[in-house]
Amino acid sequence: MNIDARDDAKRYENTLVAILFFSWGTVFLDRMSQLYLAPYIAPEFHLTHEQVGMLASVLAITWAVSTLLFGALSDRFGRRRILIPAVFAFSLLSWLSGVAHTFHQLLLVRALMGIAEGPCWSIMTALIEESSTPSRRGRNIGIVVSAGALVGLAVAPILTTQVAARFGWRWAFFVCGVPGILMGLLMWKFVKEPPKKSGADGERLHQPRIRDYFAILRYRNVWLCCIGAAGFISWLFLCNVFAPLYITEVAHQPPTTAGFLLGATGLGSFILGFLLPALSDRLGRKPVLLAMAAMSALVPLVLLIPPLYAYPWILAAILFLTNAGQGMPTLVMVLIPTESVPPQFAATSIGLATLVGEVFGATIAPTLGGALAEKHGLGITLLMSAGGAGLLFLVALFLKETANVRHGAAHAQPVAEPLH
């Protein structure tokens, strides 16, 4: 490759990272907006706490199924033809959320939202993995995934509640739908279909058949990443759902303190979310994942220490320095699965790990945590959250390394031996 071609490839790589960074942030903005607007929607629709939870659960379930299904279809038919319509679809569904007039209408729209948003995760991350220089895969995917923390956990609560307070919650959904339309247009204009990868002998890989997709279940890393994804998403949702309640109801802190502490941990998640995956390009996926899981387990645990609330700045600093949450899915749900299976099954492996993680972590774990909190107090939910990170740590101990540390690059072919 000549110098001009290398420059063009690097320029496109950087452009792709920028577009998908804002696109993934937009996906998380639309997904999380419903949680932040619940205090405005619930009184108008006379919703119970159970119904509010159902709105989040139905999106998680449909997201989980569609990310596997459409991820596999994109492996077969191409990334662009599935991703770009999905981006326009979830943006339009955000607008439809704003015109719902009953609980059941909103439930249907949010279920359809999950179907439209699910493919974005597996296909966007597969696009980055396929289009990045091997030595920058961890860095690039980490940057894109970290947008979820910056936009979905930091910008979204401020933007949606400010719009809702001034113009009503329906307008907040309308506003959230606009960035997705812009991102869809940018994708249509600038994002290219990645070339089909070749096998180890240089031959073009065959078009996968339906039964071929089940072959990824033969790889030990795939099974371990599914379990690890369940641990990660359990940690994420148990902490995000119940930590605000614990801080205000058990630690007896004002909501402003809860917002300050959660903002600090969200900002830390954004920064560590792209720094540490980049480090995995040099040190290896496994040691960095172990470090991130151990660090993140501390986040819910330090919230259980009453004396720390007397020093909110110190507590905020601890939360900032230990939340590596957005870096964990980069490795356990994207890089390690895709580097463990043949290239033609990249999005499928991402979708499978996400399916298991969403079902157990975003649906079952919060429901179980809420039930246990009724009997044993909110502190049990934070212990469960730490347990999710602990489960990921245990899983990481048994993973096979997928990064070529010596050359600072990831293997183009699967490195984890399949099960026999």
C-alpha cells in the first residue's frame, strides 16, 4: 500500500470512528430517555412502578433478540443495508413515543424501538472492528462505546428533563429523534461497506449458510463471553437503577448529591472506557479485562460505606477513578468474541453475547434485585451489582487471549480453539 493509500485509509478510519461515536451516543440517548422521563410520563398515564419497569424490560428483550438476528443477517448480506434503515427507524420511533396516548401504545412503540436499536450495537462495533488497523482496534471500539456513557448517562438526563420541564415530555422524545436522522444521513453519505475478509490461505471466505452460524457455539471464548456479558450488564443495570434510590433513601442524601456522585462515576466511565481498551491493544485483552472488572466492582461497594458520604468529593473521586464500566463491553462483548471466531461470523458473535447479557442482566437481574430489596433492603442490590462484576472477573480468568501482544495487533483469524 502506497503512502497516499495509507493516508486515505487512516482518514476514513478516523471519520468512521467519529460518525459511529455520535451515532452510538444517539442510540443510548433514545434508549435511556424513557428512564429519565418516567417522572413526567407516569402521572399522566397513571402508571404503576411495575408498568414503568415493563417499559424498560420490553425494550431490553426486543433489543436482545434483534441484535443477534440482524447481526447475523448483516454477516450474510452486508452492514450498510441493515444498519442505515435501523438508524432511521429508531429515530422515527422516538418521535412516535412522543405521540403515544396510552400505556399500551407506548409499550408497543418501545418494543419496536428495541427491534430497531438492537442491530446498531452489533453492526456498529463489527464495522469498527473490520475497518480499524489491528493495532488500533481496542482504541477505536473503546472510543465508540464510551459515547454511551457521555451521551446516555451524562447528557441525556440533563437534556431530556430540561426539555420536558419547559415544553413537556413529548417534546423531549421529539428532540431525541433528531440526531438519529442526521447520523443516518452521514452514514449513507460516508460509511462504506467493509470488504469481505479472506481466510488464512488467502481464499475468499464462503457465504455462511444457516447451519454454519451454530458453529460459533463450538468456541469456548464465545460461551465465556456470554456469561461475562450477563455479569457486566447485571452490574450496569443494578447499579444504575438502584444506586440513586440507595443514596437518597438509605444514605439520606439529597437528590443533588446523588446526581453529583452519579455524574462523577459516569464521567469516569467515559474516560476509562476508551483509555483502557486502547491499552489492551498493547497488553492484551485478558489482563485489561481483569483489571476493569476488579475496579468496577468497587463502584457499588464504596456506596455502601456510610462514613464516605461525609466527604462527597472524596467519594466522587473514588467513583470517578474506579468506574471502567464502558470499557468492559468493548472487550467481553465485541473484541474477544470477534477475535475468537471466523471473520464471517463477527456480528453474530457480538449479537449472541449481547442477547444473553440483555436477557439476564437488563431484564432478570433488576427484577430479582427489586424483589430482594423489598425483603432485605436496597443494599442487597448493590451487593448483587458488585457480584456481577465479580462474575465477569471469574470468567476472564478462563478466557483465551486473543490479542497478539508481541506485535501489538489482534489476530485476523480465530485464536481460541473450538470445543470438540
